[in-house]
Amino acid sequence: MSLTHKSLAYINGIGTAVPDHDIHLPFIALARTLLADEKTRTVFDRMAERAGITHRYSCLRAGNLEAGEIDSTGFYRRGDFPGTATRMALYESQALPLAQRAVAALELGADLARVTHLVVASCTGFSAPGLDLQLAQRLGLRADVERTLIGFMGCSAALPALRAAHHAVRSDPAARVLVVNLELCTLHLQETSDLEQVLSFLLFGDGASAALVTADASGIALDDFRAQVIPDSADLITWQIGDQGFRMYLSGRVPGRIAQALRSEQRNDDPGGLLRGAQAAEFDLWAVHAGGRTVLDAVELGLALPPGALRTSREVLHDYGNMSSATVMFVLQRMLRDAWSPSKIARAGDTLPPGTAAATQATAGKRGIAMAFGPGMVAETMRFRMAA
């Protein structure tokens, strides 16, 4: 059999889910009690107002702060925050239901039985048997489903997960790959008075996404992928396992380093670079991981993007905060939704692709690039096209 033929891979649909509890405003109130003096609290208030975030969701319900509660279950207790084992136990109980909700939003129905591969990305919890096997069993996937677990790659992990699906479909056109990103970032809150750490906690929320990737020519066509380590940046984003959960460090120098790297990218015009030698103006759509307002500002500045180019990413940041690896999938979901206008549906006599809803602006046929940054500091990119 010839191995020269390679199929294109498409994201046919994306489903998303977040927990029920909006904790953004309660966290702001809590954070002010963690900080030592009014001057520091004033700085925090100013940064919170400028963060571009209105909602973030958690599997933990906020408690009555006046009664000394951080969350309603007592998971976090002042002076006695839980150890890593306790946090992992809660991850194990909460991850599977949220992942199921994201898959349910795809509305695959009987098509779940045709799934041949399952790729799960998560960096906020571990257990064995892991979420991949638990989810396969709960969904009733076939016993020989091929499972891949991508762990601890941080905010950039969605693109390696899609890359794995892309390779599976290109090697076997009959492959039907379910890609799940699940992050419970709020399980790793630390009790600290350090302003930089408290500001990093201001960004993160919980969320999950599920995508179906096949050779069926609908949705988002995946063109190619590129990963690149940004020099002299290894210490700017770190994610380490400690005795009291996972310790995230996000340096205030990250945005400047991203802008610098992207400016160099444009100057070098390198076919092997993140943009493959293209100029930013050649892309219609920018699905940039909403890591924070300053990260989005850095991408916009580094590539000299026009106002509004990162509108979808900023909307996701506003509505959900940074959900680590799941975030860029929320951005792609909105772009997929926008590709299906009511007029197009009426002409085609069709229904929406799984996980999408009607919108007013069609984007079918446009070229785009997805971009995310993770520990390393690694930049991951994916070129894509909206299928006609």
C-alpha cells in the first residue's frame, strides 16, 4: 500500500464547558486580605481593574469571606492550605465530570462509537488510571481506542494535542480523534502576600474543551504546526510540583520577551520560523492564547497587528480568564461559530457543526494562525484555514 497519500485534518467541531461557580469578584476580595499593606492593595486594585477579566470559573464555590471562609467547602483554610495529595484527590473527582460536559457539548451522539483516538491534555492534575482512561470508559469508547496523554506542558498544550490528532488523521484518513483539554487551575491557589504571585492567581480559571478532528472537510482545516523555544527565557514561566500543590511562576518580563521575539520573527523573514516567513498581514484570523491582557498586548505590539485583530482572544479572556491549555480552544470555538452565519445555514439547508452556534459574520475561507506560549519559554503555532 502506498504511503505517499496524506489526508488533510479538520476540526469538525469544538465543545466547551466551565464549572458553575464564578469566582472572579470573590477572589479580588480575598486577594486584598492576603496583601500586607494598603499601598500594595492599591497596586493590586489597579492591576485587577486593567486585567480585562470579568468572569472566571472554579469547581470550588466561593465562601463567606466575612465569616473567614475562602470557599464554601473549607478546602482552603487560612493558615492550613491543603497539601498536594488533597488537591490531586479533588482533581480526580472534578476533572471527569467537567470533561464529560465539554464532550457532551459536541453533540456527537452515536458518532462517539466511531472515535478511534483519544488525546487528553491537562497540566493541573495527575492520577492513574488517568483522565484519558476514565473518560474513555465513561463515554463508552471502543476498547481499542488509542489514547495519548499530554501532561505538564502548560498553557501551550492545546496545540501539541491538536498536532497529535493532525498526525493521526494524516497517517490514517479513517481516524476520528477526540481531543480533550481539561484544566482545574484554581486547585493550586497559594496562601501568599507576594504581589506578583497574587496577580498571577488573578488570571486563572477552570475550563475544558473537546474537539473532533477527522478527515471530513468541514470546520477548521489544520495546515501545519511549528514549535520554537524562545532563547534566554527558560526561567520566565515555571510550573513546579510542591508540597502544597503546583507552584506557578509567571515573570513580569514575559510580555516584553514575547514582543521582542515576535519583532525578530518579522525582521528575519525565516521560512522555518513561527510564521513560516510570512508577514502578519497575510493572516486574516489570530487565535492567540488569552494568557493575560499584557500577553495579548505583547503579541499585538510585536507583530504590529491592527486594532481588533485579537478581539476574539480578548473576549475569551474577559469571559473566562486564562484556563491554561483549554483557552485557545475557546478562541477557536468562537471562530468556528462565526464561520456559520444564518444566511449560510439557510442556503445550505444544513445544521450547525457540533459545538457551534449561529453568528452574524461569516469567516469561511479565511486563513489564520493559532499561537500559545508555555514553560520553556516555548511558542507553539498552528496555521489553519476556515473550511468553505
